[in-house]
Amino acid sequence: MTDGQNTCRLETLVKMDERGQIVLPKELRRRFGVEPGGRIAICSCECNGEVSCLVLMRANRLDPMVHGLLGPVMHEVV
């Protein structure tokens, strides 16, 4: 999917181990800007009641987005 400068592409395939853990390849972690100990938010998308997509997002990018979405609502409530 391409929209101007925004792109969505398959980055890599990873294998889940027996404990349910995956490893993000070093190059992807570098491009993603996440360091050891960094926090990543996982968002899911459902289609017909079944999770069809997982999205990884740096947790520090999530805060402004949530604040932007919920901030106006909270001002109306308070």
C-alpha cells in the first residue's frame, strides 16, 4: 500500500519459539528506533471476530496519539 510518502510493506518473517517469543532482526530494530529495554505497543485489528493483523508501535509514539484522541473527549467530560 502506497500513499504519497506513507508505505506499508512486508519487512521480514520471524518464527515464534516454544515460549511464544519472537526476535525482531537487528536491522529492523535499528530502523524502528527501539533499543534494548525499549517498550513496544502491540495493537490488533480484527476482521469478522478474528485477529487478522498485529501492529507494532514504539510506546513513546503512542502517548501523543492517545492524548490527541482522548484529550478532547476528556475536556468535555470534566
